[in-house]
Amino acid sequence: MIRERSLFTKGLILLLVVFILNIPFPNSPPLINSIFSFLGLPIYGNEATMTGFYYANNAWAIILLISLFLLYKSLNRHRVKLTILAALIVASGPVYMVEAMQKTVLPGIYAVSYDAENSICTFELNKKETVLTGTCDLSFENHRSKPVTFEVALDERFPFEDEQYFLRMMNKPRPHTVTLESKGYQIVEITASVKIPDLPTKTYNGDMNGFHVNIYQNGKKRYL
């Protein structure tokens, strides 16, 4: 089944590298993002808003294509099936691996996951008191059987400037302390208020979702 053993070995090594780079841990973005940050390389074209050309993801995709090409060329039977199977494993396998580890061995904040798309912040203006109040419902899951307490701050990077201000407002005066009960999906509510003169916009009411958070515990930090 293997036609070129050297190509097969190189393909497997690169596939392992791709698998590792795609692991979403300890942060929710894949590990390659953390490596780019460590090396001082830009992850996005615009780091402040996390938009533009996604350098890290494209680098990962190039390595993946090279590894799949080497694997395909090294085989003489079932080439298409095995190549597709390899692509599926390196693309989705890391997520399932992290979930399994969170349910079994990872402690504290490392057993916590966050659902950005099902988390929402709403902002409402009290015209009488000229105070804007923000309320956020954050969707977390504690995968372990022990309760976990940590601080949470909304990540202030967002594609639109007004939303960045609202996210920054929710972190004042300090991160919020929350406790997740043992094992299960939970909605955590946090609130914050600011005076109208502090606002850079006249759009005071609305809602937003899809934002990320940073969680902290005993000097440790995760970006989710």
C-alpha cells in the first residue's frame, strides 16, 4: 500500500505537526496563534480588531496541504480515502481531544469552555439618570465535577469601534468574579454602568454577541 516510504514518513510527521498546531488549548484559538504571538509575528492583518488577512490560519493551511500531498503521493492504494481521512482527523481531532481531557484530567480554569456565539451583551440607556447599563449573559461549561471560581473580563478587541468601547466599559472597575458549579452548562450574568458623557457615540441601545473573554485564576490566564 505504501509506494514511497520516505514520502510517507515526511507526510506523517507534517500531519502530526498540523494536528498539534490545530489544538485549541490553552486558549480557544488554535495553538498556532499562540506560537505566532510568541515569535512576535502578526496573527491578523489588523491585530486591534482581529480582521484582515489571517496569517496564522493560512500558514497552517499551507502546511496541511503539503502534508496531504506527500501522503497522497506516498500511497498506491486507497489514496483518496486515506488522504481525506487524514484531513478530517487533523481538522476535527484536536477539538475532541481537548474536550476529553477537560472531562478527565484538566483542573480549574483549564476545564472551562466558553460559547461566544451564545453569549450576549445588551446596553440600555436610562434617560432620567443619564446612565448607560450593560448586562452580559456569558455561556460557560464546567467539564469537571468540582466547582471553579475565577475572574472574567471581556476581550476588548472587536471589528467595530463602538462595540470595543462597550466591551471596555464592562470591565470597569475590575474583572468580575464568577463561580461555576460542578459539571454543566451555565449562564453567568455580569453588569456595569457608565455616565453618558463618557460615551463616544450617540447610539446607546443595542446588543452584541460573538465576543471573546479572558479568564484568570491564581496568576493564570486563558483567552476563550
